[in-house]
Amino acid sequence: MSALSLDRIIALLGEYVRQTRSELDLLLIGRLALHAYGAQKPETEDLDAELTGDVDRLATFLKQQHIPANLSENISGWSVVSMPPGYRERTSVFFEQPGLRVRLLAPVDFVIAKLRRGTELDLEDAGFVAVKFGLSRDVVRAAAEQAIAASPKDTALFAFRKTVDLCCKRLPHSPPPPG
């Protein structure tokens, strides 16, 4: 399996919309979103996304194209740790054409999404976006606390707090301004 590019997935999503004559509103998550955030060559083999549309139909289409996908109507359910409330309202449109809209999480919400999973690669991705957009440790911690407050009480929250602490320790004290 070769690396999946953002251009290729957008072209495939456009083809899906044309073939099915349906509308698709997709919130891009994961490493494919990193390119849109400014990373030079993030590599992934799958599509991670929240969507408004027929999840099963899109999953079948992508499988026929040999693209593994993690799709959901609610990414907050992917972890015991919820997404910060209001994450959908804070998204921005990355790409739009008739029938297809691809959105991105606000940078701080992307950071929290990555920290919810907490692998070393996720920590690197979260750190890249936090530095790129000038997110302070306080901003990341505040978003993490919002996520924790929205989550069911669980011992997994302890591990999430440790992951947040590790990420924040890696961030510069005074992040550079965005841009």
C-alpha cells in the first residue's frame, strides 16, 4: 500500500459525489489533515474522518479503491476522552465544490484529537500543529480540560492527562506567532 495524498483523496471524494449523486460533508482527521495544516510530507495509508452522509456507502467506495478508512458520524466516540464541546462549530472549510465540502478541525481541536490517541507519532503531529499555529501550553491544557469535563469518568483520563503534560512539556515556552 502506498502513501495516500490529500490531492488524491479529494479527487476520489469528488468522484464519489459524482457517481452517487449525493452530498458529502467530511471533517478530515488524522495525518491527511496535517498536509492542510502545512506539514510537508505527512504519510498515511488511510482516511480518518467524521462525515455527514452515508458512512457505509463511502466506506464501500473507498474499499473498492483500496483505501482503508476510519469513518464516523461522531469522532468524539473514538475515545473515552471526548472532543472539546463545540469542535464542529470551530471547523474551517479547506475545500469546497458542489456536493463536497472538506473541513478541518481548529488547530487546538486537532491537537486534542491527536492527544486522545496518544502514540508517539500523534504527539509529534500535535506538537507540529501547536507550534505552527502558536498554541500556548495554557491553550492546550484548557482545551484538554474541556474535553475531560465532557468525558465520562474513567481511569483513562489519567493517561490522557499525562499525554497532555508530555505534549505541553515539549512545546516552547513562548510560541512564535501564527503564520
